[in-house]
Amino acid sequence: MDEFAIIRRFFTPENKGDSVIVGVGDDGAVLRPSPGRDLVSVVDTLVSGVHYPPHMLPGDVGFRAVAVNASDIAAMGARPRWMTLAVTMDAAYQGWVEDFAGGIAHAASTFNIELVGGDLTRGGENVVSVQITGDVEPGTAITRSGAKPGDSIYVSGTPGDAALGLSLMQSGGDLDPRLDYLIRRFTQPTARVELGQAIGPHASAAIDVSDGLYTDLEKLLAASQVAGCIELNDVPLSQELRETVAFDDALRFALGGGDDYELCFTVPAELFGGSAEIAGVKVTRIGYVNEGEGLTCTMDGQLHEYRDAGYRHFQ
Amino acid sequence: MDEFAIIRRFFTPENKGDSVIVGVGDDGAVLRPSPGRDLVSVVDTLVSGVHYPPHMLPGDVGFRAVAVNASDIAAMGARPRWMTLAVTMDAAYQGWVEDFAGGIAHAASTFNIELVGGDLTRGGENVVSVQITGDVEPGTAITRSGAKPGDSIYVSGTPGDAALGLSLMQSGGDLDPRLDYLIRRFTQPTARVELGQAIGPHASAAIDVSDGLYTDLEKLLAASQVAGCIELNDVPLSQELRETVAFDDALRFALGGGDDYELCFTVPAELFGGSAEIAGVKVTRIGYVNEGEGLTCTMDGQLHEYRDAGYRHFQ
């Protein structure tokens, strides 16, 4: 099959919604936006061996490529609508592309996104870029830069699970099936799309946790030109994480490990209390925004030094 | 510099237009569409060593990555508005990224497109994906599938120049400066953005010539479920192409060589005559649409066999 046949067979959805006037197969897609809404555009790339282990199942690569982008849409408080796909595949594409396309389709259905176009090229390694366009009521997009002193800092779910899952995948060998949950948190991360839209009217700032809770929260605080302090005992840890590694390591995974695609956000004062369930997702208050700059941590209320580099592609 | 510093320094435009509510630097861009227009979304990837010679100047790589996408927008008869960028860079990025970003900015200014977001990652080879969102009056987007028997087939400019330019680049050595024009047709291809919008109300179908005039016209005819016949003596050849290679080779470059990013389109009957200048670009009638399927060629009115494979990434 040449790329045109591959696209027709694996990347052309059977049905298209009313908003898709021209879908996959022409020079471009023609889309009909909902009147009066702003657009939100995001793009993220996964490189084999950099963002995921080369032996990760192709269906998981496809799912994950969509989910990490849907997560950016969620962090803006927007609704995902349409996606395009740019895929560079290496020589082993024939055993890979069908399952990969299945993962893309699974994620599209999970997050209610329509695949409307793409480009398929040959290269030396697998590189997958997904671009999603969403929409939002004008004035309600959540940026990173609106946090104010006195706001509470929240995180959704239980960060750190995906990073431990990745670490378990990389250690290889047969794994205790009880660890499947952790690995699935890496291979099929959540994108908190409903949560993002639900907090849109309340949140002063939001970011999705891709590079690590600590470093991503630092970015949010810097963009908002404020300081923050989090209490490490309040960082929500999953039972699976707590039972698999020591407490100190669990904290390190939760603060320093990326890949969870939970949302970290700020809201005025005590809006959601110590924790709340919003759009079916638990959110937990982990600290407060202050005047100044930088992120500090406390443990049982005492200042606690935490060093974190976050993930950097270039140094 | 880490990727965040690279993005701030090289990929954050100094000014943003009124339609860009949130630009580069957040989880996503927030864009305000013009009321009542449809969106057009395109994406295309350039892989080093596949789509361009590895030694091509980084500024040209940046320009070209934008131009090939602007060309897809042009082929839909749409106006380019915003772009996002997904760039994977190899270890040599430090000597590359500034000039590459300069080429992106030059193309953005040339084609009047705003850079609103992107993702920068590290990998084993340079892979550049550009995604452009444009807009169009509802019902006026030109697809590949509207050509009707009796329509005339036109091509813009002089196809084949870019393919010869690439061939000259790859042959290496010092080149006659008179050949610069041909090489520039490859490194800085036109995107016929004004032409596309001008023919929008008239054209029944259009495609941009990326894989070769013959194979791209075949795709248009197949999508429209019609046949076509072109007269090879009517294919417009540049003086530079004619003077550099023999006539037979010139025709082969014009029909089989991609990379020109001219537009091939169909219009009812004799609308533009044998040739016309539209939006400052010469368009030439090269044939007609018929009932049936497939593309045939004539030379001086006699059936002429032409074999063409077009470019395929996968076989």
C-alpha cells in the first residue's frame, strides 16, 4: 500500500459530523465553526524513544498522541472539535500503522474529536504530531497567567502514577498484573476534558501536568507573576503508587514525574474546599498562591527543600 | 538554551493581530474567527533527506515548510490565517534553529499568516510539521472533486522548475549563477494564495502540484470521477528550464517533478481562454475534462504515451 491507500484504509473515518464539510482526502479540510465561539489550537509531538519506549504498543502510541493534545485543550477550558495528524513512520510501518490508527480512532471517540486531515511521510524514526482545534465561549479560556495571591492551588487525580508506570515498563521483565493500572496511566493517560470545561468559569489559571507537577506549577506561577507554596502531605497519592514505592519516592514521582496529564489549576480562595469531585474527577487542594515569585514546599507546615529539574529536550 | 528559552527567543512573534487572543506560550492559542466563514485546515511535514537535501539552508527549510502548507490553503481557495509548528530537531540544532526560525517568520510575513503555537522536541533527525488554519466564504472552498466533462484544465506558472532546481542542488559543485532561479523555485516555492482566492468563485476543482503535475492531475480527475486529456505542447515551460535541458527532459520535469506548488485547476469551458493573468500569475490551459476515467496526453494532437509514477513515500 502507498500512503494514499493507507490513508483511505486506516485514516478515513466512516462517518463525519455536520461540522465537517470536507474531511480527509482533499488538499485541506473544510470545517464549520459554531457561531460566536473562539477557537483554541494546540499541537504536541511524540518521538519514539524520547516520549515513549520504542516497544510501546502502536495502539497506545496513537491513543497517547491524541490524549496529550486533548489535555492541552482541557487545560484551556475548551471543548475539543477537530484534529489533524502528521505522522512520520520508519521502515517497520507495515506491522505498526493499522494498530496505531486504531489507537487514534479510539482516542477520537473517547474525547469526541473528529479526524479531518493529515500527512503521512517516511523517515528514520517514528514521529507523531497531533494538532487539535477546539472552541470556547469568548472570554472563558483559562490561561496560565491569571493566578492571584490568595487563590487556592488544586490538582486533579493522583499525579505520579504515569511516571512510575513508565519506569516499570522500562525495567522490563514480567510484571505483577496488579501494576497494570500504573502502566496504563502512562500508555493511555486521561485528558481531563470535562473537568477543564467545568472549571472554566471558576479557575483563574490552569496548566496540564505533562513535564511534572512541580515544574508545570512553577510555569503557571511564573506566567502569573506570583509565588506559590504547596504542602507535600496534601499531594494526593494513589494507593497503587504508595504500595509500590517508599513514601519519599512516591512524592518524587508525584512532583517530578510528568506524563499524567492531570490538570493543575488555581481558583479564588476556598471555592472547592480541601477536595471536591468535579465532572467525575477528584480535585485536591495542595496549596496557595502568594505575592512574590517561585514555588516553595512545606512538609507538615515546615519549609521543605525540593529540587526538581523537570523534563528538558534541550539544555 | 532549553526549549522554553528557544521558543521565547525565536518563535514568539513581537506583535500579534487582533484575531489572536492568546498566542505562543500557553497550553494553547485562543483565536477569534471572522463571523460566518468556514475554516480550512491543512498539515504537511518535511523530513530532512526525504523532502529536502540535508544540507539545504535552515532558513529555506523554514520558508518551504510554511509555503507548502500555504499552497494547500491556496488550492482550497481559502485565505491563510494562523499556523502552528511541530519541530523535531537533531543534535545539531544550535547552529540551525535561529536561521530556521527566520525562514518561518519570512514565510509568515510573505503569506500573511500568524504563528500562534508549536512544540519543539529532540529526535534523531529534523522533522518539521506545519499546520495552517485558513478561512473561506461558506460554499466557496474548491475541492478536488467538482470537475465536469467539458471543463478546461489550467496550470499556473511554469511547472518543472523546482524539480530541476532540486536535481541541480543534489548534483553539487559550483553552479552557474544563472541557475539560481531554478534552485530558488525549490528552496522558496511560491504558494499561489492570491490566485487560489481569485479563482475560488470560478474553479470547479483544484489541487496544488506537490507530487508532479501528471500524478496530481490524475488525483483530481479520479476524485471528480472524470477523465482528462492534456496537450503536451501546451504545458508551459520556463525559458530557464528549456535552456538547461533537452525538450523531452524538460517535459519530464514539468509533468513528473513535484515541488513547484503551482495550482492545477478546472473551470467551465473557455472561461480564461488559452492563457490569462490572474492575481498577477499566468495561468495556461493545458487540456480538457472528458467523460470516463484516467489522464491521457497528446503531442500535436496525436495520442502520446507518458508513464509517470509520481512520488510515493510507501510502496
